[in-house]
Amino acid sequence: MDPVRNPFAPGAGTRPPELAGRDELLERAAVALDRIALGRPARSFILYGLRGTGKTVLLGEIRRDAEARGLQAMRVEAPEGRSLPAMLAAPLRALLLKLDRMESTKQGAQKALRALASFAKLKVAYHDIEVTIDAEPEKGVADSGDLEVDLTELLLALGEAAKERGTAAILAIDEIQYVKEAEMAALISALHAVAQAQLPVAMVAAGLPQLLGQMGRAKSYAERLFEYVEVAALVPGEARNAILIPIEREEESIEPAAVEAIVAATEGYPYFLQEWGKHAWDLAFASPISLQDVENASITALAELDASFFRVRFDRLTPSEKRYMRAMAELGPGPHRSGDIAEMLGKLVTQLAPTRNSLIRKGMLYSPAHGDTAFTVPMFDQFMKRIMPELG
């Protein structure tokens, strides 16, 4: 079939042609943000789930929907090894400049820019801050050198500026699990202060499942401050729609057995659905896409995933980390008891603790319950067996 008309879109954060099964979540987020914009009580939104479930897509959708309704949003991705002040400084500057350009006779945005200039002085402690603020620092505001105090004062100033202009400021932060615990505590504390002041500032963030434990350890009240929403694989009906609707929009068709084969092979994970849909379309000579087309597509889709989606994560691992992951794969999809993994490797749990902790920090594993370990990447156990046929 014509590859130019292929509707499927596998890619990091790429919006699929049919955002199946997520309408309720998007509506809940919209209601919460609109309430915050009006100064009414509502909790910020935290999306969590495994890789490939569409968290980044949903975060972008929530942000764009908010901007379409007149709210002001900033996009931040939290890479490993970068400090929270460095991540926030440039996007906050851009957001405050947008607020400053909005019609108003009040000076809240300029005051917030001066507070940001003060905040940028934290580069003494956080050397990766790289931003130029065209404003004089606001003396006595966000200039204490204490991240928790200064970030609180900065977000309060941001909230006042947004309130003056009848809007809300939305911090959309992806991969938030990479924020260090002390910096996470400062962010949670600042958002708590903003919520208590009923100012229109909210955070919508996305991260891996370990995020829940991280935020709880950072601040005990985090579980009450945010609404945590799990983003999981699609149920079979939603997964079918993710395949069927884009094909039908192109006035083509697919055999029911072929749809069921894709749903089964992908286990309903949105990224995998896009990958299988793309390859099935490209390999089919004509409509309808057949079961044989899907069986052929499974070979090419897996090869594509092995070369990119899975491989890019595997290549970040040390030899000992690869062996730990391979031992988990030998036990199956998981979760697995740490003791069982240790037994598989012929070592004590305490000997393997540094390796396990490193894998969790890298976002490869998480602990769904005390003593349990699970992959953050769906089907990674199967990949490990393909790339490392022997545990050895």
C-alpha cells in the first residue's frame, strides 16, 4: 500500500493518528487546569507509567489544549544529570516574557522577571544554569541561595503575574523522575505554597512508575498535593480503535483477524501499536491488510524495535547491569523478587544492590513493591533474550 498515505506514526512523543482511550484523562486534566486558572482548588496532574504508553504524547496534548484555552504553558524535559534550576530557568524566562507582552497596566510580570534574575544567581551552586535575564535582580526575592525558599518565591511571583493577566501558568515537565530528590522536594514545596495562596500556577508532569515513591520520599504530603494518573496499555477495544480508525480514515480496510493479531502482539502498548500498524500497512500489497501481512510485519517491527527503541536503552548499560537484566529476563516479564534474581546470578541480594539501584536511577527498572523489581520497558525481557541468548 502507498507508504506516503501510511497514517501510523511511531516516534518519541509523536501524536498518533487516533488518540484512543484517553478522552477521560484529557478531560480531567482540562477541568483541573481551568479550576486552577479561576483560583479554585484543584490538584496538579502527574502521569506515570511504563515506556511506550504515550505519557509524553498526553503531556503535549494537555499543554496544547491548555494554550488553546488561553492558558500559558512551558515545556520542560528533565534529562539525567541536569539540575532543576537549569531546566526551569530558560522556559520560565520565555513564559514570563509572554506574560509581559500581554496587555496589562500592572507590573507583575516584570517583578517576576526580576525574581527570576535573582533566582539565576543560584548558578554559584548549580553551575549548569545558562540563561540571560534582561532585568535587574529583585533584592530580597528569590536570592537567598536556598533552592526551596527561592523557587517558592519565584513561583509565587509567577502566580501573581498570571493572575494579573487573567490566565494560569502551567509547568509541563517530562521525565520528571530524573529530578534529584532534594530538588524534587523544593519543587513540591514551591507548588504547595502556590496552591495555599490559590494562585494560578500548576504542574502537569510525566514520569516512570518509580516517581510515586520518589515524590513521597521528597515530601510526605506529595500524595495529597497531586493527582496521580496511571497511563497504562490500552484495553483491547481501545487498541483495536487505534488501528482501525486511522486505516478507515484512509478509506482502506484490515481483516478482523489481522487486527486481533496486532492487539495480541503489542499487548495494547500505544507505541508498539503504531510500529505494527506502520509495518503492516507498508508490507500489504493492497487493502484489506491481511493476517499474513501482520505476521510479516511482526518480523520487521521487532527488528525496528530491536535496532532503536530497545537498543538505545541496552547500550547505556554496563556489563554487570546487562547481566542483571538478562537474569530478570530468564525469570519472565516480572515483577520478580530481588532474591530470585540474586539466586539466578549466584550472588547475595546485598552484593547486587548497587547494580539494581543504578538500573533504577537510569530508568530501566522500578520497584512496584518492597523487594520486587520490574522492567520499565514493556517486552524488554524478550529483547534481552534475543540480544543475549545465553545468561552466561
